[in-house]
Amino acid sequence: MAKRTIKIAVAGVGNCFSSLLQGLFYYRNVKDNQNSIPGLMHNVIGGYEISDIEPVAAFDIDERKVGKDLSEAIFAPPNCTKVFYKNIPHLGVEVKMGPVFDGVAEHTKEHPESQRFVMAKEKPVDVVEELKNSGAEILINYCPVGSQKATEFYANCCLKAGVAFINAMPVFIVSNKNWAEKFENKGLPCIGDDIKSQVGATIVHRALSRLFCQRGVRIDRSYQLNIGGNSDFLNMLSRKRLKSKKISKTESVQSQLSERLSYENLHIGPSDYVPWLKDNKICYIRIEGRKFGDVPVNLELRLSVEDSPNSAGCVIDAIRLAKLALDRKIGGALISASAYFMKHPPYQFTDEKAREMVEQFIMGKRER
């Protein structure tokens, strides 16, 4: 029987894709009959192993990545995530120049080149033609936070090229009814928006908030403050790029509360850029509430994570779920995968319910 493959493309060869590509080789020998493997939620999904995922196209705008083989580009500056699998073989996939649009924040030019994007001088390629010629089935959007126009461009390219779309960034495509209908009309699945971490700030904040509510504690105030040292945190020093990111993270937590909090009493968002942290993200969470007898209870938590492997741990499953949808000729927003893996899905569920829905989808149950 011929080996089934999942051909993927990526927009934005940054830290997150670096971790994902390293993971494709780190876990390439994992089989379905093995026990639970550290770092994976699913060894195999619908018969698809991790080794079935094959990168075939890549787009970026940085001169240190454009023109390079993907196996080299993932280690080029300003990428700074932890290297856990170094010996990536030559893939024969050249990183092509994509359009810039709003992908580069002006304020980053004040920082050293090792920390920021350096724009290549090449002319952007025809992305639709590149996707078609490569045979890509799924495109993962890893454009920087605040890249509204760039994300919409790549979403449109997917529609034109007949490619499924995984939107890992906080631009509202899959959770936007008009966009979701476009993908449904084309018979193309889409998963989004804004990837959750495997175990990160938002998923922990959601779990703790739900715990408080389930145990009868009234939450009065809460915050989540995040700092990090990768190019994403540098990019997010511009507060005007954070509008959708703040909505995405805040609504993700709000959805787990028994009663909504005002934005005055629920503050969630990136807080500062500390270069020496590199891809390590530090998160501080505080929840203030009242338990039995209106007696106060306060929780404070500090979480330290390597940011990009946290993303890859979810995207590696989202890819295989998108492929299952393609096989089954399911178009439009994948409700279960989006709810489980994304902060701002079309519909919010508890993480326990979303996980159950994902398992049912894998077994063949239709979502709607």
C-alpha cells in the first residue's frame, strides 16, 4: 500500500515553524501501537503518522531565510527557539519571498538585526502558483501578530489554490462567518483562530478559572501578564498591533467564567519584551475571588515555557485533522479542532468537551 502523505506549506518561517519542523523528525518513528509518547497528544490520527507530514512550500520576507532550503532557514536569525533536533536533512524546499503587507512593524527597526526581521529585496512570488505547483494541501499561517492584510492575503490564496487553511495567528478568519462560508463553499476545511499552547498561559488560565467557577467561587478580578524575548514579543511592543490578540486571549478566558467580567477587571495580554529570555515566555496569573461566606481567596501563579514547541504540540495534531477533513470532503470551519486547539474559535466549549469532540471527529462523527 502506498504511503499516504500530508503536504503542507507555511507562511512565516519563524520560531513556531522551526519547532514544528524539528518535531517532524524528532517523532518520525512514532507508531500507533506504542504507548503514550512524551510531548504528543496523539501518536497517530486517522491512520496518519507524524512521518506522513511533508513540507513542500514555504514563504517568508527575511533576507536570511528567503532563498535558503527550509532545513537551514528554520535556524536563521531572528529565530531563537530551543533546538531539540539539529540534523534536519536537506528538504529541497526553497523559502520563497512572500508579500510584506503589514507583516513588519516599523518600531522593530530600532532594534539589532539579530532580534528583528531584515526585509529581503526579492520580488514577491505568485503564492497561488507556488501552492499549486508544490501540491500543497494545507497552509499554516504563522505571520506575525497584527498582520491583518497579510493573513487575509494568504487565506485568499488558499481559496484560489484549493488549499486548506490553519490560522495559528490572532486575525479572525475561521471565526468570521463570511470567511468561513468562503472556505465551506470551496469545500476546503479551515482551523482557527490563534493557536493555544500545549500547556501555556491561556490554557492554564482557562483551567483555573473554570475550576474556581465549578467550586462555587465568585471571581471578581484576574490578570494574565506575559513577557518574552522572541521576535513576536518585540513585534507586540506596538500596542496598535495587539487589538485582535487581546480580544482573542481575553475572550478565551471569559468563555470559561460563569459570569463575564468587565475588561476593567480582566486584563490579559503581552506585557513586555526582554531580549535575553529569547523564546522563553514567562506568564504571571492572578485570580481574586470569594468563596464560602464571601471570604476572599487569591491565587498567584508563575509559568515558564519555551513558547514555540508549545505551539507545535497543537499544530501537529491540527494538520492531521485538517487532512482527515480533506479526505472526507468536509469544508468550512472545523468546530471541534478549532475549539480544542485555538483561542478564538467559531464556538467556545470547555476544553474537556472540545477534546471529546475531537476524539469523536477522529472516529468519523460529523460535526454538523
